[in-house]
Amino acid sequence: MSIAIVLIEHEAGTVRSASLEALGAAQAAGCEVVAVATGSDAANTTAALGEHGAAKVVVLGGDKYSPDGLAGDLAKIVREQGAKAFLATASSTGRDIAPRVAAELDCALFSDCTAFEADGDSFKLVRPWLAGKLIASLKSNAPVTCATLRRNTFAPKATGGSAEVMQVDSSTDFRAVLSKIEAKAEGMLDVAEAPIVVSGGRGMKEAEHFSLIENLARAFGNAAVGASRAVVDAGWRPHAEQVGQTGKTVAPQLYIAVGISGAIQHLAGMKTSKVIVAINKDADAPIFKIADFGIVGDAFEILPRLTEAVLEARAKV
Amino acid sequence: MKIVACIKRVPLTETQAKVAADGKSLDSAGVEYMTSFYDELAVEQAVKSKEQLGGEVTILTIGPGSASKELRESLAKGADKGEILVDDNWSMRDNRATAKALANRLREMGADLVFCGRVATDRDNASVGPMLATYLGAACVTDVVELELSEGKGIAKREADSGVESYEFSFPAVITCQKDLNEPRYAGLKGIMAAKKKPIEELPLEAEDNQIEPLSLDLPPARAEGRIIGEGADAVPALMDALLNEAKVL
Ligand SMILES: Cc1cc2nc3c(=O)[nH]c(=O)nc-3n(C[C@H](O)[C@H](O)[C@H](O)COP(=O)(O)OP(=O)(O)OC[C@H]3O[C@@H](n4cnc5c(N)ncnc54)[C@H](O)[C@@H]3O)c2cc1C
Ligand SMILES: Nc1ncnc2c1ncn2[C@@H]1O[C@H](COP(=O)(O)O)[C@@H](O)[C@H]1O
């Protein structure tokens, strides 16, 4: 059985769902999984990682964070374990670290993959090209297959197992060092991670009206706010919320586009969502072409009613 | 100071993608090209850095000889010279081979500061910047939205999922540019005229073999036709019913 090293992301010891998905992906491809967790509270992740199929967890100690330092440590672990694959999630951290690990190992990187399968001694991967206009199936001829995996795409696997834990000191040889984090408002889910996304566009007319979008997101309880580029360019919402070709790629269970026309660059970032709902007053808006369900009408009337209906539905469960 | 911006030509955003006869590559018939969106930010930041710290800006690309079109556009915005590592197979070159070849050239040039785009908008890899930095043994901060430079070192803010992270680093360094970093300037007539006289050198590319082998390229499956549930707020109960009982997503 070939070994896959999986970089784990966690929030104060709680493993991010995307990392559990990556563990699931590695197992589905027939790999034995060695998970690597780093940062304070990393030791608290080991039980959850074992329960989701990690045979081994390497806890990297150290009190400074450096992306080049971490990448060097990960490459070393890959070599020591004789791993055939290195996986991370296609998050901001994963996309920062994985290319460096690949280069440390002198291997190519497969970014933002939507499928990862064993193929003889190696692996086959599927990923979008040209902002999702094309789907590429690729064979890896790299000695170690390094990939980032799209979030909300792979299934986690609860095995109920427990992992062997190894404590390793991280290197202290850094070229760039993290000196400060300005954290986002607490409790806000990232748009690329949330299972439900409520996005607003220019049809919301003013920044203040986004409270209607936020209220709906809050009503769901597990939703994030997204935005079109038009409203980000207007300064109504931060760029971190932008969905699309020059923003984030999202693939939630439910994507609700409100007052968004559905330009191709916006669709590039959300069209693989499982269910798409569009609310737009123009029945001819292109967003309706890819929406599963649409309501034609004024967002200012529809949003409060929808928010109420969601709260009611949730109160019943 | 040797400052370099790495740019890549990519199909125009509006390109209708067609699969070539081999079933594995983009049909390039009729495809027009532009400098990748984020690489425009890389060029702007390189010129700004030169304005602040002095030195010389080179625009470096791996691509066909005809990529001189994109290089001229960058030169018109204040860069000093261009270099093309000529590659007939540029559109299929993988990120490892690309990053290694760029790193080899950057090492020869003795680059102090290298700017890349966050991602090239053709294959959306977001890989070459941090990979070439690793091959160079240089510091690298990705997705940078704010950059402060002084003699030989800098502080870069990067947009992460959980907030904004600040990194301290020394030169040589590679910065990948994210959207809010700057507003690329327009090339004035004077710049366009000046660019005509600036040198563009074509060098042979010595690239390693690809490790990424395309098996097939397909159009994405079309989404099943959706439906309009109704008009106005009165359609909300029907939408809730569809979400709860049909799509079962709540
Ligand atoms: C290189 C490049 C990259 C780009 N990247 C991105 C990207 O990453 N993400 C992105 O989103 N865009 C991107 N764009 C921009 C994109 O082309 C569109 O301009 C943008 O998505 C439009 O945003 P919008 O739908 O909010 O605004 P509009 O197109 O103006 O649409 C507003 C919609 O609101 C509707 N509306 C108005 N009033 C109401 C109301 N009261 N109730 C309900 N509906 C109402 C209107 O009918 C209309 O359909 C990019 C463009 C380029 C050239
Ligand atoms: N062929 C190339 N020539 C020069 N620079 C490149 C090339 N390919 C990628 N880059 C640089 O690396 C960045 C990221 O590319 P990618 O990893 O392909 O998304 C681009 O924005 C460019 O700055």
C-alpha cells in the first residue's frame, strides 16, 4: 500500500472539514495515511485524525511559522516515510505550502483537483482548466504525486480508528517568517469552505443593504457571505468574499446568488456548486441558465421572507 | 537592484474553449492571447519597486517568440527590457519544468526581487511563484495585498482564508501578487514609443520533461436545466419546498 502524507489544517485543535475530506480522498485512492499537523494545539487533532483513517499523525513542534520552513519539514517527512503522494487542501494555506513541497521534492504540482485515483504505481487526477471551461484528466509521472484538493468535493471517511502519534521538532531555518495575523471577525466561515454560500451582487444597490444577505446567511447557521466582483470593486465587500475567476472558487452544497447577473467570470467560481438558487429581477439574466431554482423578483422583498422561512424551517428540526 | 517580473500569456478571458483533435489539448485555432490578469500586477509592482529602490526591471517569460507583443506592453509601462525563453511547447509545459527553467535564468541574472502573478488564468495552478522561489532558495510570500520594502528586506501582507498574515523576509525574494496590491498603470503614448526602442532578447529554453501527462480534455458536463419557481416573495414557500424535499440540501 502506498503512503500518502496529508497536511492538516485545524482551528485551535479542531480539524477543518476540508482536511478530513483530504484524508478520505487518500484512503479512497488506496493509500495508507500519515497526517501532519502543526501549530499550537496540533496535539489535540490526533484523536479526530485517527477516527478519520490516519494511521499515523506527525505533530510538528515549534513556535514560529514559516511557509518555507514548513515545506522543508514536510518534504523531509515525505522522504523519510517513503511516501508516494503529498496532499493538501486547495485553501490559502494549502496553495501556499504545496507548491513549495513539490519543488523541494523536484516534482510537479497538481492544483485544485476534483478527483484523485490510484493508477498502477502512480495516480490519475482530474482538475478544471481555463476557469472550469475545460476538465483535464491527468496522469502523474512524478516520483511523488503532489496535489491540492478542492474543498467540499471529496468524502471524509469515519473509520473509528486511532493513530500512532509521532512528535517531531520543526526546522528553524527560515527565509520568511509570520510576524502578525489580523484575524477575520470571529465565527465567520470562509466563503470557500462553507457548505452554504449566500452571495450578493450589484443588484443589492448599496453596501448597507448587504445586511439582508448577512441575515439570510446567519439564518442558515452554517453559511458564508459571498460577493460578485462588481460589489468588491465598489468597495462594498472585502476581496476575500469575492467569488469567481479573480476571486475564490467555491463548491458548496447550496449557492444562492442574489442580484448577480451571472457573468462568465462569476460562474467560473461557483458553477460546480451542488444546488444553485438565483434571485434576480431580470428573467433573462444569464444566472438563471445555470440555476436549479430561480425566483424572478425584487431581492429586497424576497430576502426578508426567505430569511424568515429558513428560520422557521430550522426551528422545526 | 535586479528586479524581474515573470509574465505568461494566456487565452483571452472570453475565449470559447474547444478541445483539439488530439483530445488532450486546447484547440488554439482563433484563440487570442493577453498577459494574465495578475501578471499585470506583477509588472506594476516591479516598476513601483524600481521607482522606490532604484535598479532595473526585466520582464521574463517562457513562451513563443510572438510573446514579444505582451513584453512590449509591459515595457511601455516602465520596465527596461524583456527576455523570452523561447518554447514551442509553452502551452503544455508543466509547472515544475517552468519553475525550474525560470529559476535557472533568474539565478544567472542575479535577481534580487522577483514578482509573479498569484495564478496564471489558463490552468489556474497558482504554483510557479512559490516553486521557483524554492528552486532558487529565495524567500517567498504568496497572495500579497500589501508590500513594504526597504534596503534588502521587506514586510508583505498576504490574504489568507482566516485573515491577513504579515511576513518578514530578506532579499532575494519572490512575491506573488494578489488583486488589491496595486492598480496597474496605463501605458501612455510616450511609454509606447519608448518601448519600441527597448531590447527584447530571445534565449533558447532548456527545459526538463513534463511530469504531468494529459490523458484527456473534456468540456464540463452541462448542468441539468433548472426552473423558475415563481415570481416575487410569494414564491418563497415553493423554493423552500424544493430545497427541503427535492434537492434535500437543508
Ligand atoms: C478578467 C476579469 C475577471 C473577472 N473576475 C470576476 C470574478 O472573479 N467574480 C465576479 O463576480 N466577476 C468578475 N468579473 C466581472 C464580471 O464580468 C461582471 O462584471 C460581474 O460579475 C458583474 O457583477 P454583478 O452580477 O454583481 O453586477 P451586474 O452584472 O450589474 O448585475 C446586477 C444584477 O442585479 C439584478 N438586479 C438589480 N436590481 C435587483 C433587485 N432589486 N433585485 C434582484 N435583482 C436585481 C440585475 O437584473 C442584474 O442581473 C471579471 C471580469 C474580468 C474582465
Ligand atoms: N511560462 C511562464 N513564463 C513566465 N512566467 C510564468 C510562466 N508560467 C507561470 N509564470 C509565473 O507564475 C505565475 C503563476 O503561474 P501558475 O503557477 O501557472 O498559475 C504567473 O502568474 C507568472 O507570474
